[in-house]
Amino acid sequence: MDQLEHTHEVEPSVNVLGGPLHACSLNPRTGFFRDGCCNTGPDDHGQHTVCIQATAEFLAFSRAVGNDLSRPAPQYGFPGVRPGDRWCLCAERWKEALEAGVAPPVVLQATHLSVLQIVTLEQLLEHAVAVAV
């Protein structure tokens, strides 16, 4: 697995369970820093910290509210997110989806601790997907 060098300050890589932050997805490559992890830092104004497993229902919701994650953007090397893909989602978007009843499953080990400023651990636990470690 290759590592991308960061030129931006990154907050400590701790997940919501208090352990080390695991990778969310390398295909498609996700994260604010495109390092495969839901790391965050001062430049990440969207707080891309929730590692989700996309569902068709959530992707339709996201498209309807103006963020079409399923649309490829080849100019950025982005193939689009498909149902079943993992993706680092903005914490506020996940909260919005939760309130709309379409919150996608969350990979707790790959979700950054800072998301707890936006939603509770209990809310995340209710939507946790089982992951083999």
C-alpha cells in the first residue's frame, strides 16, 4: 500500500472507538487527503470523517440534496461512488442523512474521532457495519 505525503497538518489519527484509524478505501481512494483514510485537519472544512459503506438509497438522497457522489469526475481521477463502496463522508452530510432516515452504514474503526463533535457514538453504533479485523 503506497503512502501519500501530506503537506497539510493532520489531526491525530484516532477512530471513534479510541483506537488507531483504519483505512476506509483505496479503491476508490477516499479521504480529504486522498490517503484512503478519513483523516482531517484545519483545511478540511467539510470534515470528511465518517467512513460509510454507500447504499443506493443514500446515494440517491445525496444526489437529491446537491452532492452527486455517484457521478464520475475523470478530471480528478474520481470514478464515482457505487453501492457497497466505502467513502469518507462529511460529518454534517451523514447527520443530515440520519435525520432523513437514510444514513448509510458506518465503519467505526475507520471513522475519525472528531465526528463525535457532530453526532453521538450511540448514533454511529446504531448504523455500524461489522468489519473483520
